[in-house]
Amino acid sequence: MRRIQLSNLAAFDSKGTFQFSSFQDFLNNNALFFQQALQTATFDAHQTQQFYFAQDDIRVNQSLTLNLGLRYEYSSVPLGFFGATDPQSLAALVPGPVRPDRNNWAPGVGFAFSPHYKSGLLSKIFGDGTGVLRGGYRIAYDFLFYNLLTVDASNFPRVVVPRIDNATDQFPNLAPVSGSAVFSPLATFVNTPSDAKTPYSQLYSLSFQRGVHGNYIIEVGYTGSRSTNQVNQLQANPGILTAAQAATVVATSNPNSIPSVQQRRVFPQFGSRVLIDTTAQATYNAGFISVNRRLSRGLQFGVAYTFSKLLSNNDESLGVGAITGGSPQVPQDFFNLGAEKSLSAFDRTHRLVANYIYEAPTPGFAQNNRALKQIFGHWELSGITSRQSGQPFSILTGVDSNGNGAAGDRPNFNPAGQLILDPVTQNFRTFTTSGTPFFVPRGSNGLPLNFSLGNGSLGRNTYRAPGFYNTDFSFSKHIKFNEAREFILRADFLNAFNQDNYGIPVNSLNSADFGKNLNNFGNRSITLDAKFKF
């Protein structure tokens, strides 16, 4: 049982925030919107977490052991995650307090089967107690983390965040917004739905491990998981863009030729209604094989390879840039979450890792000479080498091309277009005869137009960055004076082969650097150190 107290001060947008869709819009002082929080959110939250479990290991016989368990978890909902209780807010699409989730049962079962066979086919597979078949299944729960409290706290009546769409010729002066905590149906609200569930995962695995020739352990297996009720970000009152409105924008090259996002919302009498929901899902399946050698004759090593696939419909809900830069935190279409199911930004189809330690033996000519033994003995080499597939990422228009008032829009896919990578820089290159694979209407400045396309046909995370390669080496020399004292010299080589690791390129069509890889590829670094132990 655990009791948690959290005191918090949040001051999001208290100095005012302008958002521009493009650098061109910034130069023209045409902001997509301006918003400013007129108060700061403070709260003192308390939460009680309870975990009850029973477990038992049952040895059925000499060869078979069962692991059984059952767990129940309950966490109170601090302040109802600040759901609305006043009639005005409830009538304006603002969710009520989050209700406790009291159905968090987590069974677990596992087994280990290690029979003893003296002869026959099974003896070749399992050996005489040197092979073991393991498997298991369990459910594991997570928490709705405290960042959600901080985000949800910044709502009326604690905080009012007025927003002005299409704020033209305002920057850098603050736009005039109401200065008191008075309910406004046009204010932006960020809430967690009242029926939010506790995130949980089902995990399962089956593997076979076998000792071979005394020093080697080989394991082959499968592992997988299905995650449900994961956190994502949705919109309960998005803007709607009709085909006729998009055509008007294309014809005039002017996003202001149609009604604003607010006027086009599903309920135009209400403002933005952001939902930090629990409807994201993910599925992971992987096969793996590993070979490990125990330390013998100065050599120890391990090699592991995993072939896997991770599918999801969301990878990050609150905006960690390293993730959302390539895989947006919101879906392109709030009415079609199924279209978001794709490879996750965390998917790495292939991953190979090798670790090794080699203690070089002292040459025979130096065995009986103390000085030569100090020079030629006690040398050690160790290292880790890893190879893995690159990160999946999405191509984005970089503007609100579908007109719903949110980011994450993708272009249409042009099947006639061709895309190749520069073999040196890994930058995108297109054949001019067939054009680019990505289409979005553009203005006279050559940049994508707001409100001009609708939902793009290109899928989420359809491209993959170059793979990751790295080797770290370490050389060390031990000079022993006696059992208690020794001097150690060590050299570490990080990215020993100076391998370029590109990461994802600029993936916004609204950038002049689209397709270029501007990441810090990393360089070899060498550290030298000395240590005296006594």
C-alpha cells in the first residue's frame, strides 16, 4: 500500500503563445492562433495505491515446476483528474471527473520443464537435465501518470485560456483576451475522459534453452505482448473541412478565403476540446535466438538476435520531441483511429547485439620473469557491437492541411513518384521525370497550404530511417603489485569505427530542408583513464 502526495504549480501559456504554420506566415505576421493562460494552476493531490497478490511455485515433479499468481490493483483518482462539475462546463462538451477503475485483476502463470533423458531422440533435445522449456502469460497494469494531472489542472475554473484563431498582425504584442476566470464556451479545455481506464498489457513467451559442450548456452524463443488502454491525445470538437472549402483554398491560394477553424468545428459554439484518452493500442511479436559462452580460457561472449514487429496506433501523447518529430502525438483523422495503425516509431525489425571479453594469456616466455609478466600479462579486451533497423517515421505536410485545427497531417501518396536516398548523405532525392511521391497543394511561395487537402492518403510511419550501427571497445592493462594493490590503465573507444548513424531526416514538406539529414551523426570518442586500487 502506498500513499502519495503531490504539490504542483503549473504556468503553461501564462506569457502568451503564438503558433505559426510556416516561416512564411511568421514573416507575414499571420498566426494560426494566439492563446494565453490568465491564471496559474496549483493543486495538492493525494493518491492511495493498493496492490494485493498471492503466488505459489509448485514443483509437480523433478522435471516440471509451475508458477501461479493472482494480483489485484487499485489506485484512487486524484481530484478526479480535474473533470468538470459545474453545469456550464458539462453542457459544453467538458468531461466530468474520471471514475475509479476497480477491475484491475492480473493473473499470471508460468512453467519450467526440464526432463532427464538418458537415451533416445528426446535426450538429444533436452539432454540429461541440461535443457529447459519455459513459458508464461501474465497481465501487468500501469498508472495514469501525474503529467495528466498537470495538464488537466489548467482548465476553467482554475485557469482560463482564451484563444484567438487567425491572429493577424498581432505578434509580438499580446492579443486582447478576457482577464478574469469567467466561463467561456470558446475557451480551450484539456481533459481526461470520465471513463478512462488503467493502461495494461498482456505478456506471453515461450522459449527453449540448452546447455551445449559445458561452456555454451543456446536459447531460442518467442515473446509477445498486447497493450490496451494506452494513453493518447484526441479532439472532441475538431474542425471540419469540406471538399468544396479545400477547393476554394486551392483556387485562391488563400487559407483565409474560407471560415476559420473555430467556425468550422463540429460544435462551433464551443472551443477546442482536447482529450487525453486511453484508447491507444499496441501489439508486439518477436522471435529471438541467443548464444552465450561462459568464461573459459580467458574468453566470454554472448550474441543475441531478435526479429520483431511492433504495431501501434499511437506512440506518444504529450509531445516528447524525439518521438513526435517523426510520429505525431495526434491522429490525422480524429474520426478514424483505425487509419493510424501501423509500424510503431519504436519498431526495430532486426536487432543484433554481441558482447565479448577476452583476457589475453601471458606468453610462455614471460611466465617465469616478473618484469616480462608485468609487461605482457593481464591485458584485456572487451566490447559491445550492436546493429539494428532504423526508426519508422511519417511524412508530414507541416501545416493544417486537413483543416481540423491540429497537427499531424500527411500528404497524398503519388504512386508515380520515385524516391531514392543519396548513398553518401542519406538525403532524399527524387527523379524529376516521375516527381515526388508526396502531394499537397502549395501556394505561390511553393509551401504547402493550410486547409487545402483533407486527410492525406499516405499512411503513418510508412518510411524507415537508416539502420543504427555501433561498436564500443575497451582495452585495459592491469599491473599487479600484490593481492591488494594494482594499477589499471584503460582506453575506451566509443563508436570505435566512426560509424555514421543518421536518424530520421527532416520530414516536414513545409521545410526548405525537407529530406535532408541534419542530425549529429556522432563521432568516435576516446577516453583514457588510470586507477590505483589499494
